[in-house]
Amino acid sequence: MISKNQIKQIQSLHQKKFRDQNNLFLVEGIKTVTELIDTAPDLISEVFGTDAFINNVSEKLLRCNIKWHVVSDYELEQISSLSSPNKVLAVCNYIKPPKINLDFGKNFSLYLDDIRDPGNFGTIVRLADWYGVSAIFCSSTSCDLYNPKVIQATMGAFLRVSVIYESLQDVIEKHNAKLVYGAVLSGKNIYKEKLENGLIVIGNEANGITENNMRYITHPLTIPSHKENGSESLNAAMACGIITSEFFRQLTQ
Amino acid sequence: MISKNQIKQIQSLHQKKFRDQNNLFLVEGIKTVTELIDTAPDLISEVFGTDAFINNVSEKLLRCNIKWHVVSDYELEQISSLSSPNKVLAVCNYIKPPKINLDFGKNFSLYLDDIRDPGNFGTIVRLADWYGVSAIFCSSTSCDLYNPKVIQATMGAFLRVSVIYESLQDVIEKHNAKLVYGAVLSGKNIYKEKLENGLIVIGNEANGITENNMRYITHPLTIPSHKENGSESLNAAMACGIITSEFFRQLTQ
């Protein structure tokens, strides 16, 4: 059983404003919440799960001193941000921003310039995790990492990849990035360029890299298309995946 | 003005059952509908647009003998499948299945085995268009191409890429595919294999390639990850993009 007040409080966390006020966000689904309990129990404030879910993990919850509530499917539907809730929802504390010491001479990383679609944003965090990019950067106009749809799309990768909101200029200056690659429509063929460690800027879904940030790009790159008059562009997350894959291939394989 | 009956009929096309009954589907948004009018006017049955949109294209509509209706924003909201409708909706006739004459000795293509997410499915059609894959195949359990969310995600690429629903066995036999690559978790490193033209099978978002289809795979491929215990997988469309990019690179660049 949960109170009306609790329901209201959890529902409020669907919105960025209230997440920021409380420093709390939601993680949903058996797989990711189980991973959370196993690998980052300190992040969890409270768990709301169905009888079956709680029974399965109650020992761990006790051991980690995590507060839990058994809820009905109906109650879960009321607090969930998903159209089909999946057995459990965890209210979590914001992740403390880690100290990032990136050496762009030895690593590559991503800068998301105004990526707005939560599915794209979360999928890119998942991609970064796959290729061992431990921290990615993004403009303040990009999606909120704690948007429930972003968290969902990362499939747990938000636990391993740090996401830092900072201006491109600050990232370049703080981490002394010399090579700043940009995904554009008329740059050098990514398959034929010799790629090196550096920062890769991915632009907005509709408008690409912002004018203000274009001036920092030292190496414009393009994924060549089959012909001139086909699709005008690839999906932004897809383009980011193809580019990241090519950097990974050239630098590590 | 549109009648209640028209609204009901268009709304029914949000569902596959009624699309199949009427052989009609919906295309929405200024960009794609304009492209439709320019490149495939014969597909269009009727256009429902705001005053401003219709004014802009009325000459073309007249020239192509396309029936149109001016609708208010409110009416558009009622018939649209989008949460934020974008000025115009076109009711279109199903695309006639083209005769596909694929030579897998000279081309590569994709087989989508049970891809369920409309965003993934549409993004893959857009990807195929980018890399010049003119026809892709998929299992009958995959998304419906005419699902409005799929059409939306293709960004017009459904006009250039043929999507054929057929069993994997039939595709292999009909087109005499000798090399059947499969995206799996423990195959050969895609970056190190010498890839050749053939059919590439991409599996379901959660479960990968179905057991029944696994036996047709002659060359299992894997996108190597940075380390053992990171993300378990990439998003299915993302994986498809990275693999397609690597085939394109090795075969054409």
C-alpha cells in the first residue's frame, strides 16, 4: 500500500523541475533495478515492487538496508512513467558528478550538442558504455539524463557512463582537447580519414551542430551516403553509433 | 471541414487491421508529404492540410489531380497519430510490391527477424536508404511498415526502400543467398572479418535471432565491446547501423 501523497510525490518526478528540486529520479523494470540493487545500492532511496519482485530480492534489500514497499499492479501503474510498467520502480538519488580526468591524447569521447529525443539520448549513453567511453559531455539544451525515457533507453548504462552538462568551449579548455571532430553533411569521408583520439561533436536531430559550436570544429567528418539524392540524413543516434564504431575500429582493432 | 465519418475512418487507419482492410495508410508532416506530392503523387488518396500548407502546394495538387481538404489545427489533432501534428496528413494507398531481383553476389541486404519497435524499424529503413540498400526483408512478426510511427521514423525513406515480408528460408531460396550473416553475441569480430555481399540477419530487441532462423546463419558476426562486463547489448537499430556501415565500408570504400 502506498499513500496518495506518495503517489503524488513519485508522479512529480516524471518532471525535471521536481526531480531537480528533490535530487531524485526514477528507475523502472526488473532488469535495471536488480542491477541497481547489485551494483549501486547506495543510489536507491526507496523501492516499490510487486509481491513477486520483492520476494525475490528481499534478502538483498535487507542486507543493503534499502526501504521497500509492496505495491499492486494498479498502484504501480499510477506511479510509473511507462505505458506498461514492469514489476518495480525505484526512487533514486542523483548521481554525484565524478571528477573527470580525461586525456584526449589517449581517449575519445562524445559531445552531444542539443540532442533532444530521449530515445536517441539514452541509446547513445548505452553505445558509449559498449565502446568503453566512460564519460560523455552535452550541452545544457540536450535531454535530461534523468528523464525516465532516457534512463529506460540506457538499459542500465547510466550506471557506468558519466554524463556531464557543460559548454563545448569549457570541455575543450578544461580537458585540453586539440582534435575536435564534428559530424556534418559535407566533411571528410569518415572511412578514409585517419582518426585519432579527440572529442566528437554530434548535433541536433533536425539542425545539426549549432552555429556557435561549429567554430570549435577542427575536423568536420561525414558518413558518405550511397548517392546524392537519397535520405538527407541518418537518425542522430544512428550517425553517432556509426561514427563511434569507426573511431573504435581505427583506434583499437 | 471534415465530417465525423471521415474523422472516424482516418482514425481507424491508426490500426493495422483497418489499414489492411482498406489498403490505406497515413503519412504526416510538411516535409514528407511535400516529398510525396513531388515524387509519388499516385500514392496519395487524399490530403488534409491547414490553410497555409494547402495554399503553398495547391498548384501541384491541382496539376496532379489530388483531392484535398483544408482542416483546422483542431481537426488535424483529431485525425493525427502524432502527439504534435505537423500541418498536414495524407491518406495513401499501399505501395505495390515491386519485383525484386536481388543478386546477392553483387549486393548486400538486411533481414529483420522480429524487430518490434516502430522507431527501430523506421530508423533501419532510413539507414538502408542512406547506404543504397534498395530492398530489405523481414519476418511477418516484425513491425508493420505502415504503422504511423514507422512511417514517421523513416523520414520519407519508405518511398525509396522496398520492404518485403517473407520467411528467411524463402528469401534465401528465392534469391539464392549463399552468405547469410547473423548479428549475434558470440560470433566473429566484424571489424576483422573480410565481409562479402550477402544477407545480414538482425534479431529481435530482447531475444536476438529466433532459434528457427539461427540454423540458416552461415557467418555469425559480433560487434566487439570494450570489455566483458559492460552493456549486454546495443540497441537493435544501432547494431544494425554499425554492421551495415562496416559492410558498406569494406565493400565500397
